[in-house]
Amino acid sequence: MTGADAQPAGSRRRFIAAGGGIAGAALGANTAFAGGETSAPRATPDDAAEPFFGPHQNGIATPNPMQGSTYFAALDLAALDLAAADRKPVIAMLQAWTDAAERMTTGRIAAPPASPNRPFDNLDALGLGSARLTLTFGFGPDLFMLNGKDRFGLAGQRPAALVDLPVFPGDQLEKRHCGGAVSVQASADDPQVAFHAVRELVRLARDTAIVRWTQAGFSTAHRVNGTARNLMGFKDGTMNPSIRDAKTMNDHLWAGAEAPRWMQGGSYAVFRRIRIALEHWDQMTLGFQERTIGRHKLSGAPLGRAREFDPLDLNAQDKGGNPVIPATAHARLGAPEQNAGAQILRRAYNYSDGASFVAERWPPWKQVMEYDAGLMFVAYQKDPRLGFIPMFEKMSRLDALNQFTTHVGSAIFACPGGIRKGLYIGQALFET
Amino acid sequence: MTGADAQPAGSRRRFIAAGGGIAGAALGANTAFAGGETSAPRATPDDAAEPFFGPHQNGIATPNPMQGSTYFAALDLAALDLAAADRKPVIAMLQAWTDAAERMTTGRIAAPPASPNRPFDNLDALGLGSARLTLTFGFGPDLFMLNGKDRFGLAGQRPAALVDLPVFPGDQLEKRHCGGAVSVQASADDPQVAFHAVRELVRLARDTAIVRWTQAGFSTAHRVNGTARNLMGFKDGTMNPSIRDAKTMNDHLWAGAEAPRWMQGGSYAVFRRIRIALEHWDQMTLGFQERTIGRHKLSGAPLGRAREFDPLDLNAQDKGGNPVIPATAHARLGAPEQNAGAQILRRAYNYSDGASFVAERWPPWKQVMEYDAGLMFVAYQKDPRLGFIPMFEKMSRLDALNQFTTHVGSAIFACPGGIRKGLYIGQALFET
């Protein structure tokens, strides 16, 4: 890139005064560059904005239907790899992110304009409102220890529950979809609003953090009554615990007194990029698909039952004495009673990133382009050691669905407790 | 994959009768497997369905705002590479596609169920309505001639305007984003509806066609008043010709008497996957961005003017005698008066496929993960030799925007004229 830093004479005047300029129209001519806050509302009314501040971070147990789009980004603090325990730039980044998050979740630009010589909000979300934007931040294992180094003096604050995920049977993880020191998940009812939010945060983090991987996803939860269907055509999320049940949330979702203080009220996010062989799935018969899942496709009911929320009767047998819900059915293996009562809050999105090359091993052996699409699994929980890890340890060995799924990305993040106005994301971690 | 073809005894009975089965609930128990058409409406009212039949294909000059999502797929007729001139399976595929397209664009499943031993509509778009789905089909150069072979005896029907696109300066094309014998573009107001439509067509084409590449895109055109912004934050499509001006459409969009009969009323689609270095763009100042584009960012007006649709005054000079709209500005180079009056109908979407590895050459040299995002350029025109090709030949050399853009995918398709009820897609080509 070239020429970016060369500002011709008079550009400041033009920036403020020109008929097509940003300053006058977006912010009111008199407030431009005054340095103060500005309400700068977008054109679209925004009654539905999701509150950013609160006892828990937004985007985890957000009560409305899950937003239609998400953009998840994991970042490295790469520029700081060699520095010893300098928290200041990271704190400055988190402060800027907190301001920007509060602004963008209320439908405003990421930051007031500073000067014509500085980059500015990209405006690609102008006029789109908040679109119910939520921004959820997390800290990965690399923040606490990287290559054996406790860069920021935070190792003592690493929660026991923030484990390194084990290698599961069948994992085919690609580094470009794994790990990260810091995460942000932007969810909104418009994909451009979600992507815009992450881009602005990345822009504001320049010189401190760089993108490690990102993943865009979509859902129809906001467009249907009831449980949305995933790309396999089955209802996805039937077994989710109720976010309106405070006891269940405290038992299974929110970190409590067992966690370091900065994590209390927070939750642990497990991310898995699960590629699904949709071409093959689409050639399976309905009966085969239903036995694989353990549920009826149309209704979502357990096999042999009529309604989606009918209980799973894992002991039911057919006349021949065989289990109605097969031993390898996905629904059986994920049931709480098969997992010592464990529950996780799934906020899964679909992803569809075009097609890419796949070498299939068996049968028949072939090399083709296949959809690079599947499930962007994101689950929140109080403790992954009691949630995702034991559940998936078993499923990764036994689940009939494994014939169609390949886990190619993986990450874990500790998402701290809610943010109060005046404080910044992770302040209790960095200032203990 | 395993076990798919093994149907246990009684599966047909279960398929029809089970409480959670598809047949009864979706189609009315008495009509299941009767073989006839069924209306099988989805749950969502569908007053806004876009008509599939008409004088032109839908999805090209669709009068409502462009849909929010698109999914473009190019396919090879790979299984037929070695066969000589057997059009029958291709015709059967196009017949099945025509039926499925008419059904899905009116919010129905792709095909009535045939038997429990056959795969069935995946149902992932159930309850989502038509979502204004349009399906646009095209034929690429490979259909007419592949590796020097006129497989289907169609070479004589290849339109002169369906040229092989030249190599443009700066092209960094990747084979996995290029070419194809057959294309389908599904656009809808829901990404799952668009993807579902393509998946069903691919499923129905089994043994005849396989996916070569796909590209998902999104737009905010349906959510804003006026011209939508692309990922660079600028309004995109200001210069599009009016689809309500019949003369302009006949002059610039629709193939006429100069084309083979099967193409008359059709249009040529040029696809380019244009990766944009958004990280760098986001670090540029507003003034630099505006000089690159030649327009003001907020209003979309030409530099020096106040309103989006003010004419581009390419002769305007500032006090120093320099052009107000720089010689290398994107808007100047694309203006019709700079291109012998050429106009193309742009239906561009944004794409965002996560992040991928980029080795930057200059300056500074580095290897990082960057957004795999940018513009999914799709433009329709009467003749690419008078439209996209000369326009981009010049822009690829001079456009200041080239500092940020890299063309990594490319394809061209002849999209035949509109489809009348009772005929199938491309019938006039295959039956001449």
C-alpha cells in the first residue's frame, strides 16, 4: 500500500467543510473534532439495541432469538511476543474496545473522528442500526502463557477451568482455525453489522493485536417460530437449558465462587469448526438420517414420539428388543442423563465458506471440490471439564454423526463477567 | 460414508406413518408417494415470491431491491467427460432443475417425495418461505468445448459473445475459483434458503454434474433506502443503468438478434472474486479513500459535488489546474463516457469467508492471516466484448483501487433467455 500517509495541504479543511464530507453530515458540523462524545445516531431506529453493560456479558444468554449472523475473531498479541509483561498497550486496547463496543451496540460509529490524518470508521454499517449487535469478549490460554512465557504476569490468574482442550478421536484440526489469545464474537441481525464491528475493533487494536482466525456464521433462529434447523435439516438446540431458569444458569453456565474473581459471572466458550459432508448427507434417506440423529426430522421429536419436547426415553425398545433410539444416535449420546447431568448452552451457527478441495479416503476414493460448510459450534458453560470435554470425548468415539462431520477448528476462551459502565473489559483481570 | 443404502425392513411403512415422519405432516397423508404434484406450502406466507417463468430469467433485472444473500455455484459435467455427445443426462438434469426451481421459488420443497429408499429434500429451508428466491442459470465455455472436444455437439451454438476472458494485468486467479460448464446463482433474503436451493439442485444432478466452485455473498440492499454500501464503506451501484428503461436494457443488458436464438433475451454474466485488503483500507484516511474512489464517502456524490446522482464532471479542475476527480480514480475509469458508452448491470455482493494466509510482498514484507473477504462481482451485459472486458482492461492497469484489490476468481456464463412454463432451462439450445 502506498500514499496513505501523505495528506495534501488543506485536507483538514476539506474533511470538515466539503459537501460530501463525513463530519458535517454525520456528526453535526459544530461538534466535529471537538473531542467529546457524540450521539451520532444512525438513520434506522434502534429500539431493539441489546444492552452492552450488565451483570453478564451480552451475546451469551441474550434473551431474544439468537441473531441471524455472527462473526467470531481470535486475535494474537503478536506484536508483544518479545516484550516482558507490558500490560499497558493491552489495557489501552481493551479500553478502546469497551468504548467502541458500547457505541456500536447502540448503532453508532466505533469512535468519534479524531483528525483527517487518522483513519476513521469505515461506515459500511451506516444506516443499518444496531441490528441487535452483541459483542462478547474472551481470553484464551495464550494470554496467560505463550511458549512457556508468562508475558503479562497473568499466569496466576488463569482459571483452572481454562484448560487446553485435549485431542479428540477424529480431530483433523488446522492451525489456521485454532487457538488465540483474545476473542471477540460479534452477533447481529445483519452480516455487515457483525463484520463491521470486528473490523473496527481490529483497526483500533492496530500495533497491539492481529487477526489469527475468523469465522462467519448464519442462523435462521430470528426468522422461525421455535427451534431453528441447521444445515442437516434437523432442529438444533432443542435440549438447550432455559436461560430464564436462574438455578440452571448458575449450575451450568455462569462461573461462580470457584473461579478467580475476574471470571465470576463469566462463562467459558468452546469453539469448534465442524465441517459437514453435506453432499453425502443429502444423498442419505430420511430414515437413515433420523436413526443417525435419534430424532424425527420434521417434528424434532425423539424417535417413536410425536412432539419436539417429549422426553428422550433411552430405555424404549421396539418389538424385536432393539433400542428405539439407537446406541450410536447423536441425541442419545448428548443427553444429560448420559453425561452425569452435564448441560451446555449451545449457540451454534451454520457456516458456508464456498467449496474447497477434499481428498476422500473411503469409499470410493476420490478427489473433489466439496462444500466448505457445516456447523460453527459455539457452546458456553460453567466449566468445560464438566461440560463439553466429557460429552464430546464420548461422542467423538461413538456418534453415528461422525460419518459426516470433521472437526477442523478448535479454541477455548474464558469470557469474563459482565462489564459495568466506567470499567473496561477484563479490568478485574489486568488490575489485580 | 456407510450404511446409506441399507434400508431396514418396514422403513417404507415407517416413512409414511410415523408421527414425526415427513410424509403426513408436510404433504397430506393421502398424497404421499402418489407421484403427482403437490402444493406442500411452507409455513410462511409468500406473497413476495419472485416469478420464475417470464420473458427473461429471474435474478438478473429483478425489480425489487437485490436480495440480502446469494449463493453462486459453477458445476462441471465431469462424469460425462469421456462420453461422446450424449445430451440425454444433461437434458434430464435441466428438466429436473426447471421443476425444482419453479417449486423452490414459490417456497415449496425441491421435489415431491418418491420413496423412502430415495433421498429427500433436506428441509433446512422449511418454514422460511420463498424469501424472494431467484434462480439464474448459465452455460460456460466448457459446455461447448472442453479439451478440444465438442462433447455435446453444441460448439456451433456457442455465441460469439461468450468469449474466454483474457488475462488482465494483476490477475492472481486460483483455479478453485474459476470456470465451469454450468452455473446457477441462487439469491434470497435468507442465506439458508439460497444455499438450500443450490444443494437441492446439486443433489438432483447427481451422476451428471459436480460442484466446481461456489461463492456465498451478502448485501444490505434490502435493508437500506437507496444505494447499499459495500465493504469499503462506499455506495456501490450508483451508476447502474435503470432496469425500468427498456431501451437501455435492450441496448446494454439483453442479447438480441445478433445472438443465437436460444440466447435471445438472455444476458452474459461475468463473475470475479475480488479480494480486498480490508485491513489496509481500514487504516487509510477518509481523504485518501475518497480520492481513490473519486466520490465522497458519506453522500456518494462525485468529488466536489453534493448529491449522489450529480453528474461526474470529468473536466472539473481545482485552482491549481489539477483534476478534481483524479486521473486514476475508480469512478472516472468506470464512467460510460470513458468507455465508449458501455454500461453493465452490476449485481455485486460482499463476501466474507473467514481469514486466510497472505504473503505480502511490499511494504513491509510480512506473512499474516488476513480477511478472506471482498467483493463478489457479478455483472450482466449484452456483450462482454463491449462491456466488462474493455472497461476492466483499462481499470486493471490504471485504477488506484488496485492497490487494495486482487482478482482471485473469474468465470463467464451465457444465461439464456427466459423460461416459459412447460419448457426447460436451455431447451432451445439442446433441441436445435
